[in-house]
Amino acid sequence: MTAPVTGTRLADLTTARVGGPAHKLVGASTEQGIIEAVRAADGAGEPLLIISGGSNLLIGDDGFDGTVVRIASTGFTVNDDDATCGGVMVNVQAGHDWDDLVRYTVMHAFSGLEALSGIPGSTGATPVQNVGAYGADVSQTIATVRTFDRETDRIKSFTNFELKFGYRDSLLKRTTVDGSPRYVVLSVEFQLGLGRLSKPIRYAELARALGVEVGARAYANDVRREVLKLRRGKGMVLDAADPDTRSTGSFFTNPIVPQAVADTLPVDAPRYPSGTEGHVKLSAAWLIEHAGFSKGYGLGDDDAHTAAGGRASLSTKHTLAVTNRGEASTSDLLSVARLVRDGVENAFGIRLEPEPLLIGCVL
């Protein structure tokens, strides 16, 4: 654990590059350091915010009036001794860069994470949001998550079943209030298959890019290459030279609605299985575009440009990301997002919900 630093600009620690100062910032590079930092904040009765990669986080312009613990633990171990698991167990420290882990697993023929290539952020954040993309999510490979339970002041490990994963959801997320989790993730253990082939490809766009049928397998190296290519084309791989990558990623989740609501939409509106009886999952991007919001909304002569002065806009590559064009504030990004949310609701009666964690601000 490093000595606390005051007044650090949280914009420098987030992928959207917005957010005011931290009252106190503490870095923690080991499991024990994380626990000690959290205990110190709780003992002092200070609000607590956990941050690592900062990729799914939008912090208000006034910053955070409490302790921010930045998790910087790195490294992982591979256990392939137990053949009964049908593969390998990879135990990863919470602060380890996610895409570095994915790259390693693909290079070493560990199958299961390849479709999740290029997602920014830390490994410890992935089970909280049940991070996913291109038909895969981490709930498909997570075996256990080791946490520090702030209520009992003890280490607690969860099995996959106990985490109660849902669409961009988990028990860990549901027990987090205003960015302050009950369970602080310390490490994540993945169970991965052995072999050069990927898991079955479930996403049509990725299947087309690979030249295979949906449900078929492909070489994991090819899957990673095409996923990274698709993500770069949408400004979803971090690039300091590309303002489209200064965002929280997808700002809105794909809404899950009753079948009766979906039936009111045009027949060409995409519909996907939701995993919930009587409900379907819709495409937030389709709703946004068909409500009249185009790529780059906010950069031209429109309401968003008036509200945010062109400092924030929808991505010029796709409509799900709200981007910082260089000098935006959190309020600017929220102004654009609010116009889009309200426009979709006016057009279709469906209210989009934000995907990033909002700290000290509201949509």
C-alpha cells in the first residue's frame, strides 16, 4: 500500500478522461495492501471508491469526497495438474490488465477468452459487470472469485453459481452502492479448455468476419485477430490518438423487455433471447439509430452540440459510446447521453439504462 495522495485528478485514471479530484488516493499492489487500504478507509468512516482500469466508470466533475483505492495487483498462475477439470485453472490478481491475460491464454492454447479480446480494464472488474462481447461473457469461464467482505472483515470466496450472474450483472454488482462494494475482488480464477480452437462462435457479425457458421468453431488466434479488428473499427480499443476511444465503452445496455413491448417495434428491430421467460433482449444501437441519433451526434448542428458545445458526442464509428472529444466534462457526456435516452423513450417507449457505474453524478 502506498502513502495516500490528495487532490489527484480522477480523469487521469479513467478511459473517458473525465472526473474531478479524489479527496484521498491510495495505491495497493498486493492482496494484503488492498485489504489494509479498505480497512483504513472503513475504520476512518470515509466513503470508499474502488478503481483499477477505470473503463466502466463515470465520475462527477466534483470528484470523490472520500478514499479512492486504486487496485494495482498484477500477475497470474496456471495450474494444469488436475486433469479432472478438463483444462487449466488460471488464477489472476484483480489489478492485472484484462487484455494481457486474454492474449496470454490465446498464445498458450487455453480456450475460452478469445472473443473477449481488446476489452479495456482490469481482470478484477470483469466478474462484477459480467463483462461480455461478441456472444461471450466471463460467467462462462469463471470458476471462483476471491474477495474481501467488508461487513464481516473476512476473506470470502464465491463459486460461479454463488455469484448469480445475469446480463451485465452479478451478486458483486448488486451489493455495490455508489461505487462502494461490500465484496472487494482480490483475484479471479478461470477454468479454460485446452486446444487451439475457440469456443463455438455465437455472434453473427464475428462469424461472418471469420467465414464460419454461427455455432461453429475457429482457431482462437483468428478469433482474437478478428475481434480486435472489429473493435478497432468501432473505436473500442484504446488509442490515445483516437478521440472515439475516450469513453466508458458502450454507454447503454441492451434493454430486456417483455415480449409484448418488443411486439410494438418494427419487424426489422433485432430481437435476441434474454434468458428470462416472456422477455427478449433488444439492440440499444438499433433503437438509438432509429430514434434519429446518428454517429457523431453532438459534433454538428444539433441539440447535443448546443448542450455540450461539441466537446462530447456519440462516437463517429458507432452509436453506443458517448465520447470525450478532448476537453469534455462529465456534465458534457451526460448531456449527450440524456438527450439520446430521452429521444429513444419518446420514440419507442423504452428507457435505456446506463452501463457504466455513475459516481457523484446522475443521468
